Amino acid sequence: MKVVNVILSVLILLLAAASAVFSYFLFEKRGQLVGGWDKMATAINQAAVEIDRNSGTKVAKELTPEALGHTNYATLDENLRKITKLVKDLTIQRDELADALLRVSSSAELRNINKQGLTGLDTYAAGKLDVMKGVNDAITKRNRTIDQFVNLVRNTLNVNLNARALKDGDTNAMKQLTDALNQIKSRRNAYEAKIRDINSQTGAGAPNFDDKNYNNSLNKTLQAVRDLKGKYQGMVSEVDKAKQNIQNLQRQINERDNKIAMLNKTVGTKDGQLNELKRALGIDMKDTIPAPWKAGSVEARKAIQGKVLEVNDRYGYVCINLGKNSVVPQQIGNKVAEVDPGIAPGLQLVITRGELDKKGSEFIARVTVTDVADDCLLANLPKDGKSVQVGDFVYYEEEPKAEEPKAEEQK
């Protein structure tokens, strides 16, 4: 008996353990089911949101993830019926639109358009484009036909029909044509008179409209008209040539316009670069950037400032602290550029006592450069006039014209 009790105890223990394990697995499975339920509820809500967009429905507000959650199982059937109804309504709308497009296609006599192609998710885009293209082509053909018909009536019967009214299906739009056709009978009576007038104008002679000579008379009129037509075709040929010349000229104009547009674009780019350069140089946008002096230019030479280093009376030269390596400053905005004034033999320089722009400055002599080294130059020493001294200032000055000598030279 004791052994039986032990065996029963062991069995009960094993069953309890198995129950605990199965309970754990059931809890895990429940968690998965709840998670999947929530995902399904979210997916249904998102689908309802997409269907509600531009549909005039508000089902998504009722079918929220919470309303479809596992805690609201009691209302699940009712809520699912709502989404089912929404999908059915959408399907009905799709099919009705497809039927409407099929009727439109049939009215436009379009081929190869079927309902399956308009309702299938993988084919409706192409089917829709086919219908739109076919309808547009049909409208275009109709409009072209009406325009051609209106032009034909205008040119042949001198009746101005309203093309817009015909395209809109206005039944009264044809009244003018009906009236014109009714007048054809009365115009026939005036036909012979007009032919006589034509013959008179073209020199074909008086026509004879009896049955025997009717064709001959018309042939004479026709020949006279053909002669005029030949002249007309010659004129048309000349007009075509003129049109071709106009087209060529227009092409040239377009090419020049394109070139102007490109140049304007380039100017715009250069203006932008110029403004950036002005900002970099600290120059006001309204002001003009000074042109950089060229090496050896008059502007650069006018900025020369030197001094006499040595005066040699014995050999007749003066040494000045200017040479090949000398540069002059040019102020451009907030920057200073160094420019080569181009000091070379033959250059005319002016020697003054005192700075040139200061009161009391005295003109001493004008000398000509004979030799130039890197940092100094030699110039001929004037034989007459005031004596040059070490420390005298040296500048560049353009030679005055012969008829306008400088005041210092006249003294």
C-alpha cells in the first residue's frame, strides 16, 4: 500500500509539472495571439483610413485599433461588417466607374477596352490611360472634323457656322447651313449669269448654255480659270518662297535670341561675381571697381615716387632709388595691388625739391633714364638749370605738348 501511495504521489507531481509547463506555453501562445490580433486591428484601421481618404466616409474613426482590440470581442462582428460593407461599396464604385468607362469607350468606338482591364489592380492604370487617350483622340478627331466642316461650309457656301456651338451639340447651329442650302436652288438660276460674268472677266467670250454647246462653253470658262490658276500658283510659289525666307529669318532671330539669352545669363553670372568681388574689396555696390593698372601704364607711372641717391657732376648723371624691381601701390577697395610701373631707359622723370603735392614744392629738372638696375637707375644730369641735390624727390610726369609748354620751362 505504501508503494502505491508513492507511485500516486509521483504521478500527481508529474501531472502538476506538466500542467505548469502547458500553462506557460498557453500563456505564450495567448501573448502571440493578442499581438497578432492587435496587428490585424491596426492593419484594418490603416486600410479604413486609406479607403476614407477622398471617399466621403469616416469608417476609420469607428474602426480604431482599440475598437477592434481583443478586449472588445463582443462588438467585433459588428465592426467587421462595417469594413466589409466599406470594401463592398468601394468594389461597387470601382465596377460602376469601370462600366461608365466602358460606355464612354463604346461611345468613342474604342477597341480593345474591357472591364477586366479597368478593374484589375495590375491593369487598370494602363486601361485608364487607353481610355483617356482614346477619348482625347476621339474629341480631337471630332473637333478637327467640325473645324474642317466649318471651313468647308465657309469656303464653299460662304456660311459662317459656329464651331463651338456644333461641338456643344446645339441643334440650332445648323440653321444657317439649312438656309444656305435652300438658297442653292435660287442661286442656280443666277449661275449662268455668273459664268457669263466670269467669261467676260477672263476673256473667254460669251458662253452658250444650250444643251449642244453647254460643255464647250464650260470648257472655255474652265480654261480661262486654269490660266488664272496658273498665275495664282506662280504667286503661291512666290509666297512659299517668301514664307521660307521668313522662316529662315525667324530661325536667325531665334538663334540670336538664344544667344542673347545666353549672354544675359553670362552677364548675370558676371554681375554676381562682380558683386562678390565688391564685397571682398569692401566697395559699395553702387560704385564701380577701379580698373587695375597695367604694367608700364601711364596711371602706374604717375604713382612713381623716388629720391635722388647720388649726384655725379663729373660724369653728368644722377642715381635714383628706382629700378626694375620697383612697384607702385594701387588702392582697390580695402586691398592694395602692387603694379610694375615699367621703369626702362628713355623714361622721362621730373625732379622736385619737396613733395610734389605739398605747398612750396619746387621744380628742379626733367631727366631721361639711361640705365636701369634692379633697385636703382641712372639718368642724365641736366647741364643747365637748377642743380640737383641728394634727397630731391623724383616723379613721373607726361611730357607737355609742344604748343602747351609747362610754366616752369617757360621761366
